[in-house]
Amino acid sequence: MILNEDRLKVRASDISSIKMSVKPPKAVEDADGRVIHEGEIKRWVGIGWVVERKACKDDYYQIPEVIND
């Protein structure tokens, strides 16, 4: 996890299906299995990612944002 300007970030390679099934990053676990990817909040459901809704400004301070490696 990378902390920058009070926003949580997580690398895309750290949330692959294999890594999420075995040991997800703590930041993702703390956000109840959610990440922000391309402006949308996505939740890990055990076999993949499901879009919940569009992210609002406040979400970026509570849910980690996916960054490309």
C-alpha cells in the first residue's frame, strides 16, 4: 500500500485474482474488500470484482485507489 496526500493507493499487481484469493492487501481488507478503479468502487466477491457505484470525492480517503505498476 502507498499512502500519498492522505489518499490510499494499491498496486494493480497486488490485487490480481490469485493474490486476492490467497492474501489480499490489508488496505483492501480494511475497506471491506473494496477498491476504486477507473472512478468506480469495485468489491471483491471471491471470484472477481463487481462494480458497486461511481466513487465520490470522500471515497478516495477511505477506499484504496488502484494504480498501474
